[in-house]
Amino acid sequence: MTESSLQFENVAHAWVWLALIAIGASVLFATYRSIFERSERRLTWGLMGLRGAGLLALVVALAKPTWTHQSERLDPARLAVVLDNSASMSLAEPGGGSRYARARAVVAELQQRLAASASSDAAAIDLFDIHGSRIAGDPPAEPRLERTDLVRAVTTAVAQLRSKPLAGVVIVSDGMDNTGQNDLQPLRESTVPIYTVGYTEDSDANRMDLAVRSVTAPSRVMVNNEAQISVLVSKKSGPAVDVDVEIKRGAEQFATQRVALAAGDVEQPVEIKLTPAQAGKFVFTAVVRSGRAGEQLTANNARHFPIEVDSEPIRVLYVEGFLRNEYKFLKNRLEDDPDVSMVSVVRRANPELTEGTPAGDVVTAERLEKFDVVILGDMEAGYLSRAEYDALVAWVDDGHALLVLGGYQSFGEAGFRTTRVAEVLPVTFSEQPPFQSDDPFVLNLTEAGMRHPIFKITGERVQDAAAWNSAPPLLGCSLVARAKAGAEVLAVNPAFVVDGQPAVVIAAQRYGAGHTLVITADTTWRWSRLVRVLGQADTLYARFWSQTVRWLAGREADPERPPIVVSTDRPDYDVGKPVVIRVARQSTPDAPVDTASVSVSVVDEAGKQAAIVMQQSSAEPDTLTASYSPSVGGRYQVHASLTADGKPVANETTEFLVHGSDLELAQAGTNSALLQSIATATGGLYFDAQDAGKLLDSIQFKARRTPRIERREFWDSPALFLMFLAAVTAEWVIRRRNHLV
């Protein structure tokens, strides 16, 4: 019903207002008639019209005109539908498909049938989840909630519709309330009927369930080498079935094997061969899959396991005369390098304490064949036998590399000057003292040194030179006469002059098919220790020695090593427990990534993405870490990307599993009896999910009609005031200009 009317609220007696208007019009006419008789100008009547219009606008405003529109608003009846999206709904139905898929189909059918019915304008559906939160749009794709609380879901949903005409509540659930409360009295006191939709009891409560029980794998393997992975697969109940056991890393599949599992309960180890093609630290996943429908639980079908894949190592033999700081720091650095396999030999604590005898079997021809690089530390010539020196020279000539470090013994009077090693080195020993300078100095690179790969830090010559110029000073060096013809001087000691030239500190040359390098300083350890005392990273020290060994061995950083590796500290976690994410940047010869930016995101099974802020380690600048706390169970993916100069360099993905609450999956059955009791106690009805389409026929939708009055008052309208002001002002101006005042 719709009605509209215009009233003058201040007009109680119309005849009084009409009389006053008539009197006012008469006075106005008489006044302007007098003016016309004096002036005999017709303009007078126009002025009377303007004055009359202004006064009429004033009279209308005083009469308080009001427009009133009466209508009736239709408030459609609401049907609250509570959809159980807890984890137990992910379990399969006997006929195939999950409970949740059937529940979503029930909700969609209710919405479609109501939209197509004659009462669609008078009824509407409001959808809520099992926690009572309103669902806007489509229901969640997967059931993820860790708790089923029917009382909370219904009472919270009803509270949100308290001001609406509520026709009833529909619960679509398996009935597995796991709150531990048996008192459902709040539901029985409901003022509206509660209709329930459940599932037929499953007589096969122990239907098939596949699982990966354990994974046995080596912690470290060599790149491009075959590794044996043992996956223990189990099957609970069910018929015989063929399954695929896969080894994955993120979305990439590396190996697969089909296995036949017998009927009933089975536990069977599966041997799979994995050949990783990249070096680095990775987390792999073992997965068991079956094309058969009806599996009880899929959350246990995968298990993570870490493997560190090493590249073919550079084999280094480090022979040292006695324990000293240079040996300790260099040994630790090379042992930490994943591309280096080192064997070290130390004779004794101090060569002056006892009379040493040649070992005779430290550097034999047979032993040298197992190494790519030999490092000789501080020792007198008698430490090795003549046969060992001959074997070492022949080994270098055959295409290997020798590095000789500075020291009081090795470059002193009784040092290597009298051995065949002197032939292959790029320097000529001094014939007379001094053989050593103890004055501190800062290493000065030559032009050849600035171009050499062992001194590369950023790849920019100016920046690299500045980095070396600001390095901690070295405490002296052994003194040599000169560099040999054909040798390349890479760095000098500018503070000490020998034969008119800065003292040679680092020099290299080719000898036969091999390389030799001399470093006369024996305190490079200061590049590590001093900066670490200040809480800084010893990047310069680490880069120098790793690159030196790689250059000697004829290779730089492993080109097969990925620029970025992402991993987690564990393969699986509980809900709410912190996940430590680790991202390591790994430079290659063609792609230095020291300054590249890293971005990381975590994506859950529902597709929800969360950006992660990574923190850089002061001790390891190429390692970034962060912590993430998952709120629901499921399989998560960690996406890491590396960007340099605005361009993507590399992307890596890993996975981790979050175990949800055991409450939801502790029992695989359904509880239709509980749903039936709720419906009976509240005046509703229980329907099996297959018959849920009949539910709407049992519900009476009564829309609420609410009268609505719209009221607009025009007495204070600006239009009336402007009309009055304009008419009176125009009349006065025209009358004055025409001298009719």
C-alpha cells in the first residue's frame, strides 16, 4: 500500500488564512493603484505582481507545507544455514567423494531451489561456517577448521540474525561434535526449528587408508650420483590396490615407482633411486597416491626428508709444519666449504721442540693422485723427503696445483730454497737476510691482481679495490728476492721495498700443465678474526680462500649450484608452532647474487598467501631466515624468488606439512543420532544428505511487512526564501530606477 499527500501543518482553519490573504491582496491592490494614478505607467502593475509573488512565498512558508509518503517495506524471512567445514568433513563417503563435497552440493541445491521458488522475494539464505562466522560468497574450497562446536555455530549465527524474521536454522554436518560437552540444552531452547542434514552411518568404519610411515635416506649425496631412498608405505584395510610412490621437491617430480599392495592391512618398504642434478640443501617429499576413491585420510600420504646434495669436491691436501693461527683458520674455512674435501696433516706443535724426522709417506705419488690441490705450510725442508719433493714436482707438471704459504721456516735459510719445489714456484728465494718482515701492512693489489678471480668481491673493480684497501692489516710477510720471469705478481707489500720494488706477497705462474701460487703472508686469518670480533661477517676472508682454491683447481663456483635455496628447519610441524624458513643465496660465475634481493611468501592449501619478512644474518650475509606460525593444518608451500637490478634471477619452492588437531580425525564415523535429536527437540526435521532437496518443503517462510513513512517539510526550503527575497528585491530596484518611489 502506497499513499502520498501534501499538507499545510500550520493551517488549522483555512477560512482565516483565506480571509487574511484576501485582505492583504486588497491592500496591495489599493497601494499600487494609487501609484498608477500618479504615474500613469503600466509598469506599476508588474511591480505589484513581483511584490505579490514575494509575499505569497512568505505566506506559503508560514503555512508549513509538508509532503508525506506512506509505504510498506517487505523484510524477507531468513534461513540460517550452518555448513560444517571442519577437518572431519574431508573424510570420504562410502560411495566416493568427500563429506564436504556433498555438503557443498546440499547448500548449492538449497540456494538454487529457493531462488527458483515463488517465494524467492520473501525468503533468503544466510550462510555460516561451523564457528558461526558468516560466509560471503562461495563456501571455502576445503574443510580446514580444527574443531566442531554445534552449539557455538548455531547460537552465534542466530545472534547475527536477531533483528531479522528467522524461519529456521539448517545444520549440514557429519554430527561429530568434539567439544566434549554433552549438554545441548541451548539448542533445545531455540525459538525457531532447527533442521539437520547428516550422513548415513558408515558400516565400514575402517575403510582403506594409505600412509607414508617413514623415509630412510642418506643425509648427504653427491650431485649426479644415485641415492637409494627407502619409503615405508602402509595400507589399512580395503582391497588390493596399485599405488604410485613419488619423490618430489615442491611441485617437481624426481622419481616414481608403482607398487602393488595386497588386500587388508599391509606395510611394505619401497626402494626408489634418486639422482639429484643440482647441488645444495633441499627438502624432498615422499608421496603415496592411489587412483581409488574412498580413502579415509589423505593428510598422512606424504612425508618430508632433507638431503644435502654436494657437488664433486675439490680434493685438498694441507700439510703444515706446526699448529699456528693461519692453519687453524684456513682449515676451518676449507672444511666449511661444501665444494672442498680436505685432508690435513700436522707434524707437531713446534718444530724447535724435537728433532724431526721425515715422514716419508706424506706426499707420495700414490697419495697425490687422490688430490687436486696441495697446500704446504710453514716447515723446514727436511720435513719432506727428496722422493716426496720429486713426486710433488711431477704431480704439478702433470696438471695439478700447489700453494705455498709464508712462514719463518718455509722461507728461511733451511726452507724450500734447497728443494726441487723451488723450481716450480713463481718467486726466487732471497740469498741473504732479512727473510721476514714483521711490520704490519695493508695488501696492495697490482693491475693483474685487480683482474684476477681470487680477489673478486662484487665484480666492480673500484668497489673491490676499496674493499681490499680497507681490509685489516697483515702482520708482516716472508721476503723473496723477486718474481720469476713469466710469473704474475698479484699483490705486494708497499711498506717494504726489495731491490727497488714493493715486496712480493702473492704471485702465480703456470708450471707444465699445472698452477703454482705463493702467498708470503701468514696472517690472513686477521681478515676473519678482527671483523668477527666487531660482529661483522668475514666475507672477504671466506671469498678469498674459496676462490683461491677453486682457481688452483681449475674451477670457480659450481655452475650447477642453484642461485637460491629455500628450506625449513623441519619437514612437519604442529598447528601454531613456529616454522623456521631459511633462504641461502649461492653465487655462480655467471650470476653473482651477493646484493640480489630475496622475497618469500607462504601459501596454504586454500591458496591464501602470506608475505614473509626475511632477516639477514650478520655472520652469514648470504643466509636469510624468518619465522612463520601456521594457524591451520595442511600442506604449505614456500615460494622464494631472487631479484637483481629489477629482473628475476631464480625461483625456488619447498613444502612443509602442518599436522592439524587429532580431535577432528580421531574418529572416522558420523553421528546422525545427535543431529536427529537436535531436530526433534526443536521442532525441526532430520534429512539424509541425499534427500536434502525436500527440506525447503517443510519450512514456512513468513516475510515481515513493516510500514514506512517518508516525510519532507518545505517551510524552511531555501527555494521559498530565495523566491521571496528575489521578488521583493527586484520590485524595489525596478521601482527606484523608474522613480516610482
